[in-house]
Amino acid sequence: MTKFALLGCGRIGKMHAATISSAPGAELVAVYDPVTDAADAVGRSFGCKVAKDAAEAIEMADAVLIATSTPTHADLIEAAANAGKAVFCEKPIDLDLKRVVACRKAVSGLGVTIQIGFNRRFDPGHRALRDAVQRGELGELQQVVITSRDPHIAPRAYLQVSGGIFRDMMIHDFDLARFVLGEEPTAVFATGSALIERDLETELGDVDSAMVIMRTDSGKLVHINNSRAASYGYDQRLEAFGSKAMLISSNRSPNELRKFDGQFTDAGVPYYDFFPSRYAEAFSNGIISFIESIKNGSKPDSTFDDGEKALVLADAAVLSKKLGRFVKTSEITGAVS
Amino acid sequence: MTKFALLGCGRIGKMHAATISSAPGAELVAVYDPVTDAADAVGRSFGCKVAKDAAEAIEMADAVLIATSTPTHADLIEAAANAGKAVFCEKPIDLDLKRVVACRKAVSGLGVTIQIGFNRRFDPGHRALRDAVQRGELGELQQVVITSRDPHIAPRAYLQVSGGIFRDMMIHDFDLARFVLGEEPTAVFATGSALIERDLETELGDVDSAMVIMRTDSGKLVHINNSRAASYGYDQRLEAFGSKAMLISSNRSPNELRKFDGQFTDAGVPYYDFFPSRYAEAFSNGIISFIESIKNGSKPDSTFDDGEKALVLADAAVLSKKLGRFVKTSEITGAVS
Amino acid sequence: MTKFALLGCGRIGKMHAATISSAPGAELVAVYDPVTDAADAVGRSFGCKVAKDAAEAIEMADAVLIATSTPTHADLIEAAANAGKAVFCEKPIDLDLKRVVACRKAVSGLGVTIQIGFNRRFDPGHRALRDAVQRGELGELQQVVITSRDPHIAPRAYLQVSGGIFRDMMIHDFDLARFVLGEEPTAVFATGSALIERDLETELGDVDSAMVIMRTDSGKLVHINNSRAASYGYDQRLEAFGSKAMLISSNRSPNELRKFDGQFTDAGVPYYDFFPSRYAEAFSNGIISFIESIKNGSKPDSTFDDGEKALVLADAAVLSKKLGRFVKTSEITGAVS
Amino acid sequence: MTKFALLGCGRIGKMHAATISSAPGAELVAVYDPVTDAADAVGRSFGCKVAKDAAEAIEMADAVLIATSTPTHADLIEAAANAGKAVFCEKPIDLDLKRVVACRKAVSGLGVTIQIGFNRRFDPGHRALRDAVQRGELGELQQVVITSRDPHIAPRAYLQVSGGIFRDMMIHDFDLARFVLGEEPTAVFATGSALIERDLETELGDVDSAMVIMRTDSGKLVHINNSRAASYGYDQRLEAFGSKAMLISSNRSPNELRKFDGQFTDAGVPYYDFFPSRYAEAFSNGIISFIESIKNGSKPDSTFDDGEKALVLADAAVLSKKLGRFVKTSEITGAVS
């Protein structure tokens, strides 16, 4: 039994609590959240200790799941790793690449398993696509196209501290692109607009609609588009185009009901409403995989370096959007070499 | 150049006129219709002779296309065949199996090419399915399921002389089943209801909704369902289930536009509105194939016998619906042995 | 907390144990299986009492889940109901309609909640289809078409005691048809063949491929086809055709990966491999709904009567296949009036 | 009857000859091609005059269809327009924007109908999408995503004189983007790689794989990706994403056969093999629309200006690829103001 401590009992924390509780070989032993009510509620639901602080929770566990607010991630990773515990940290490690680099240096050599919560890597469809690419089923991979659109724009309060669309939302897609490519994108072009909430750009300097093109050194091309609001549900499509085949890991619906009438044929129900339902299986697989990595001492499928490299791409995108030109990842100070 | 005479200038006649005109190696030389205006209109459109009677039209041609009203089919087949002309006759040969049998006897031995207008055999999808069955791609064929629904119920005047749903509408599906099976259905069970126009059964003894099950001697099973009115367009699905694979030749739409909104995802436009658009390519392929058969002296892909055998199945269905039991085709007097 | 006793720890019993354990508001307190090893394994996995007999397990529980071999179902239903416990019994209640009728009489008036395990009623897609029919979204319902094919034929030992394809396999589809129709089929025509294992008919008098047509008194038509082996996975399609729309609750796949290459486009992965994966959500929903019914004292969504009526249709099918004619449900002795 | 002269009897010229011949209200009266054999063959097939030079052909006609090699387009447009004839010219007008501008000045004020052969505007699906955007069915349009991949890379001899991927191939997509947007893209970012034929870049300075992002002044975003070789057929997808709905005009197949076996489900046949089959209906609709414009004196649906503006975007893409930055269309000398 791997004993888990959960730090952070907000929406995503609660999801992880449920996932851990039903994962074979895992047990939730302690939770902590500075908002006592939130921690109590989760503690009661899952019948585990509500710790008085993060340190106490970490102490009780073999593995620490960090689902707190972003600014606390790096400190908690260091605390847990220094205590010799395995760490599962929600993305992003930090919004500031410098802090990420410092954190990396602090924990390297401690020999603990650290997994970053890039849940999409564990989606059955996306993963089957990646595996097919790796097996050479597509021939030579040439293009990757990612469509990633949220169902509803987040509240302004969230957007304010989110780090912007590239670091908060597209970071998942940067990671997914790297996951599929098997090589690093080294040049990034990005642009975006505030089309859903027109004052987003003037108020926060952020956008709600974005498009990116990336290149690898071997010439592979990647396109990512993002929108903060899609009327038809959570739109998550991953396309890999190769010399011998194209694969698409397409959207998934809550059920397979299809309607045919005078207006439409083959009309399916709207897609899943957001990531907790769309990626439920991925969240569960991610925890199971993390437990395996701890047991076997193997490298997790989504490492600290993956978290850092995705942030480098996001930083390159931010800079590119400002400059209106291709930005090389080598221009981003502090990037992993 | 194969010179065609067209007998019958109604809706389906006009379609054939256009098809012949654009078919390579074919020429429309004469048309005839007892309704002079109809004949004149087609003659003018396609720049060909308007014959004073069927005999004159037949005389001018190498091949005669019969698209007149059903009761005249058999006489015209005999007239054309006796004149040594190739014959393409719309289904059905006749509503009365005895007349069909007599016609068969009258034309057998004349050595002329006779093709019956079972257009669906020439649909690219249905044909590719049949070819795959013949190549053994499905392993052993076990079940055939045909869904065939018209978009709108025909006017009462048409239904009155149609011969009923089994002889008028399902006859296409009986033929399609034989086309795919590669063996004869020998037992037929049929039932039906008047669900669209409730007085159809009391007024005409006909139904607008029907279901059939058939068996072959080797135990293969066939299901056909018909409706005279489908809200979402012309519904034409052909499914072949075998030990190694299932194939479906599915519906086709006028274009591939798909809509995604708060209500639906992947919603396509309604299917083609009826057979002239849905089977446009099939009509054209049927004429081209007929011309090939004439040239090569080869057996058409849809023979007189096919017309007769489909009628035997329809007659068996009519009897089965009345008796509420499996009817063997051998019970149908005058069936082809 | 509803305390459950599980009787029967075979494949389906183990599934139910997992479902109960993760259902909110439910707790597995005891298991029993005459095969001690099976009971011990489940008891260990889920940390609950292994009872020395069924009576002891029943005693400990609020609700009894019966997943034992079919011949024991009716006795255990009576035992549990007499003990005042709620009952969830796997289908079928019994293969012999007389025993079912006797059981019904024995438990009627005891006022306990009894649910029969027709899991498909709880599938999100099938249920959404039924709800749309009930809301009148299809206009007047006219036809129901059910395709239901297992991925692999069961071992001969299972088939021997299964009660035959109509009572063992198609019984689910009979129930599903009733669920959607909202009225009773009163006439049944059935036929079938041994096409997968040719000696099935001579050895067991059973078939592996079957087709049925049913009618209701208002003239609605139903078709069901079954096969014991489909190469492409578990094929479960439910189609409802009405005057205003058609709905299809279609097959579901483990993921949404689609392949496009020189041979195929839009090729999805094979469907779920069988009911435990395809209907996982349905099994879970069924237990949750059962717990709600117990709490609220409301009628379950799948009652004892539903179990009996599906068996009447299966018996009618068996008789029809023998006689080659429509069999009225009123001809089946002992049917629920 | 609109009398057509066809200049150029190569592959695309022959297609147009067939389209004109079968278009109602059109007649092919003369053809010309410097390759006498090509002209003779078309003249014979369609029973029309083989002119001794372009001038003679133009003289005989009401409308001139220019399907000659690109460098002759502008001269022939001027010759035909000066003769007062309507002009249908294949894209591009010229590879050199200066020549296009000069041609525009030469023919402006002559009052003749000039249509450029952007066939995709006449595809039923793409047009229905554009119409829905114009009707406001999508709410506010935010993003356009175009996937456009040829089935096979063209021969080196063709690529050498093609003007490069942006002016030869993506020009169709630039036009399609403008068609859907209803406003002008004013900034273009482009990149590309030689991934199919690795020496294409070193030999010709061209690429076979390209990605573009464009912006309009209102902030709408456009992505286009191109490949010269797709294993699964001609890939033509047009996606419009708006605040209320997304529309996709998807790929079309020669038939609707779908296969289900142990490897795949719902596997369709490969898409149409290239534009002559994929856009057959569009070619025909384009000619019909051109004839309507001549008759009604109305503006064609694809004007000379459209041809020029698409070339400006292509030139901006060429420059952007070189500079690695957003290029504004206002930077392109000679652009239509």
C-alpha cells in the first residue's frame, strides 16, 4: 500500500482524493489545506487524517500529491523531496522559469520519484497515438496539429493569477506536442486575440484565443490552437500526420446517442463538459502509473524536466507574441540544456 | 455508338434520358410517351426524334429503355426483344408473376440482352460490399440486414396501383439481399403496419411499415425493414455480417458539412432527398454496364431472372404477412426453378 | 449506508463487489459462494466477512445481490425477501416460467424492493434514447431495431445450461425493446441458425445466430438480431425510428483513436471487448439506482415483472422458432396478465 | 446558349471541356492548344472546332476559358477582355504580382465578366459553411483552420515552375480563408520544411510541408497547413469556429462503405484521390455560376481581385518564411488597396 498525503483540497484536490481512494494499492492517509473547511470535508469523505500543516501530512505519507495553488508548488516539492517522499505535483511547477530551475537543482540527486500532472499523457487515446508514432506506424512523423478549447472561460479572478493563456492553458498542449514528437521544438511562433472577452487584453494583457506554430530541428511542424470557450463542450483533438498514415485522437462524448431528423443526421451529444469528466480515466491512469514508478523505481511518464520544458515553450510563446517573430527556445534564459 | 430509344418520359424516363445522353458510347435517338407533351419536352431537351408510337421508336434503336407504367412493361419487353433489340426495363417486370413467367418464356432463346433496372446493384458502395463478400473478406457470410426507408410517402393514387409495399418498394431490397447473399432465400416471414397513414390498411389493404426475415438453405439470415417516410432523408443502409468482418454500405449526404454546438456535435446535413440524387451515380453506372453487356454479349449484372426472383420473394412476403408464418418460395406458383 | 451481501463470487459477482465498494452510500459486508476459494478471494479483496452460508450473509445485510448460478436464483430471492431484505438479482429469474410465476406469488405482498439485473437499462446512451422517446422527441415511435452480438461464443459447458440463445442472450434485448417501446410486444416470430458452431443445433438444439420480429397491438414493429461471435468486438446498437426523428444509441470504444492510411480512413479501434467494459457505467448506475429505490421506497427501474415479461417473450420466441409462425404472448402459459 | 472557347487542352482543360459540354446553357464551340494533338483530341471528343490560334478561338466565343500554362494567363485575359468576351481563368493569374496588377489595370473598365478558377468556393460543403457564417449561425467567427494536403507530390518538373508551395498550392487555401472570413487577413506568418523530398529546399528553395498563421485587423485567427503528400487521399478540411458553434466541411469519399473487423471499426475507404474527383461538383457549379454571372451581368463569386489578393497573401507568406516574422500585407508592394 502506498500511503498518500494530499496537499490542497480544492476542485482538483478532491478529484485526486477520489482517484487515490479507488486506485488499487493506494491509500489516502492525510490531507491538508490552509482552508480548514475544505480539508475537513475531504478528510470526512475519505476517512483520513486532517493534518495541521503540510509538514505533518508529508510526514505520514510515502507519496505526496501537491494540488495547492501554483505559487506554493516549488516549495512543497522541495519539502516533500527533502523528506524522501515521492512527489506528484500538479502543473505548472511554477510560473517563473527561474524558480523552476532552482527547484530542479534543489531536488536533483535526492533520488525521489517526481511526477508532474500532465494528465493528457495518460489518456488512452492520446497515449495509443503516441505509442503508434513510436512504433513507426505513421512512417516518418511530419506534422502535429492540436486543437484544445475549454468549454467556458474561467472567472477573471482565476485568469488574473493564471500566468496567461500560454503558461496556464496551452502548457498542456506544449507538453502533449513534446510527448508525441519524440524530439524538442526549438522555435516557437505565437499570436493571440481577446475575442471572447474583449477587455482581457487591455485589462490583463492576456488573450483568450491563441495560435502557435513550432518547429523542431529536423523540420517537423506543430500547430496548436486554443480557445477559452467552445459552445459544444471540451474540444480536445490531437492529430499526428506521417508519411504512411495520419492518426487522430478525437473527442469523446458522455454517450453514443445519435439523432437523425429533418435538420441533422448523425448528431451526437455535446462532448464532455470539461477535464474532470473528459480525462477521468487519464487522471486515474496517471496515479496508477505514478504508484508503479515508485514501486519499480522507474522514471515517471511525466517528469520534472517535462514540466520545465513545457514552461520554456510557453515562455517562448509569450515572447514571440510580443515580438511577432519566431523565438528560439535557446533565447529563453535558464532553459534546460 | 449504341442508339437508344426511350419509352416513357415521366420522372424516371427523364432521368434515363439525361443519363443516356451523357454516357460515353450512347446516343438517345428516339423517345415515345402516350402523353405527347411529355415526349415532346424530352425530345426537345435532348434533340432527338419523338416517335409516333413505341414501335417506331424501337425500330430506330439498338437498345430500348422501358420506363413506362408497370402494366406495359412485359408487352414492350416482348416487342423490343422480338425486334432483336437489347432491352433495359425498369423494375418490376410485372406485378403478376404469371405474366412475368410468360414473358420470360416468350423472350428466352431470342438471344437479346435484357437488363432489369435494379439500380442499387450499381451503387459504388453496395457493389464494393458485394465484391468484398465474394472475395471472402468477411469470412463466411452469416447475416444481412437492410434498412430501406423512403423520405416521403407516395401519393395515394400511386400507392393504389403500386402492387403494395412488398412488390413496389421492398422488391429493391429483396434484390439487394440476393445480390449480396450469393444464394437464394427460400423461406420468407413478413409483417407490416399502417403507421404513417392509418387508413392505408383498411382502404388499400396495404401497409407503410414492414419487416421481413428470410432464410437461405444454408441457414444464412436476412432482415429487411421498410418505412414509407423517414424524416431525415432517404435511408439506405446495407449491412453484411460475416465470421471475419462486418461491412456496412451506409447513407450518403449531399455534402460533408458537420455542425457542433451546445446541442449537438458532428451533426451532418440530412441524407439525399430520394433515389434520383442518392443513386445518381448508380443510374449512370447501370446504363454504362448495360452498354458493355450489349457490346461484349455478356450477361447483364441484373437479369430478367433477377427480376422474376425478386418478385417471387415479394409474393412470398405478401402471403406470409397474410398467414403469419414462414412461407417457402417453393409455395409460390410459377417460380423459376 | 446500505449494507450489501453478495451471493455468488464468479465473474459477474466480482464485478458487482467492485461496483458496490465504490458506490457512494453502499458497503459490502458479506459474501458467500459454495466454492470457498472464490468467496475467500472476494472477501479478502474487499475486506468483508465470508459467510458460511447464504442465510448468514443475508442476515447481515440490508440488501442482497444474487449473482449465483441461475437455478438458485428463485430460491434465494424468496429467502432474502422473506427475511425482509431488498433484492438485486441477476437475470434470468429462472429459465422455467412456472418457477418464475411461483416466485412472484411467493414474494408479492412482502413489500421488499426487488430489482432484476437488466444492466442495459442503465446505460447512459440507451437510457437517453428511452427518455427522448418518452418525451415525444421522435414523434410517434414506429420501429425499434436492436443489434446485439457477443464478441466470442461462450464455452459449450456454459451453452449447455444457458437455456438457449433466446432465454440466455436475447432476453436482454427483449427487455430493452420493452424498455423503449412503452407497450408490450404481443406477437413474436423467431428463427435462427447454427452458423458459428455448426453442431450446436444437433448437439444442444440451440443456435448461435438468431433473428426475431415482434409486434405490439398498436402495430409497432421490432427487429432483434443476435450473434454469439462478432469479430470487431461487442456490438450493441439500439435504434428507435419515429415519425419525427430516428435515434441510435451506438457502440462505444475504449478510446477515440482514428487511423487514416492508404487502406482506410476514420478507422476506429475495435469496440469494447464485452459487457464488463462496455456496460461498466451501466452496472454502476444500476446499483446506485437500486440503492435510491431502497431509500425512497420507489419502484426500481427494472422490476421482477420486467424479468418475467422478458422471459415470456423468450418462451414465445422458442415456440415460434419451432412452429415457424407468429406466436402470441397469450399462448405462453402462466404469463403475467 | 453561351458559346465557350477553351484555351489549353491539358488535364484541367479536358475537365473543363467535359464540364462545359454537360452544363445546361453552355456549348463548347472552339478549342486551342499549342500542342496540336491535345487540341485535336479534345476537339474530336466534344465535336467542336480546333482553332489555329487563340485569337481565332476567342473570336468564335462569348466566353473564354483559359486553362493554359500560367505565364500565358495574363496575356490571354487581356486579349479576351479586349475582344469583349467574358473570361474564366484558372488560378493563378500570374506568379508575379506586378504582372497581375498591370493586367488588372488593363482590363478594368472594359466591363467584361472575369472569374478566377478558385473551384473550392463552389464546393457544396465549403459554400454551405460560408453561408452559415454569413447568416451568423456561428455567432462571431473567431478562428478558421484549414487542412489541405495533396495525395502525391507533383513531379519535379512541375514543382520547378510552380512558383512554390505558397503561390501554387496554398493559394487555394488563402482564397478559401478570405471566402469564409468576410474580412482581409493583414498579417501572415509562414514556415515550412522539405520533409517528403528532402532535397527540395536545397534544389529549388521550395518546401513540401508548410504551416501558416494569419490575423485580421479585428483579431480573427487563421491557421493553414499543407502537405504535398497524404497517404490516405486528398485531405481537404475547412473548420470555422465561432462563439455559438463550430462548423467543419469535412472530407468526402467515393462511397460510404465502412468496415468493422478485429483491427478496426467504422473504417471508411480512402478519400477521393485528388481534385478532379473531390471537386467534380465544384468545377461544374463554378461554370454554371459563371454562366449566370454573364447572363445577369452580376459580379462573379470569384473575381479578379480575389485572385490578386490571394497572391498578396502568398507573397507575404514567402517573405515571412524568409524573415521568420509576421509580415503585413501592406508590406507587399503593389497590393490592391
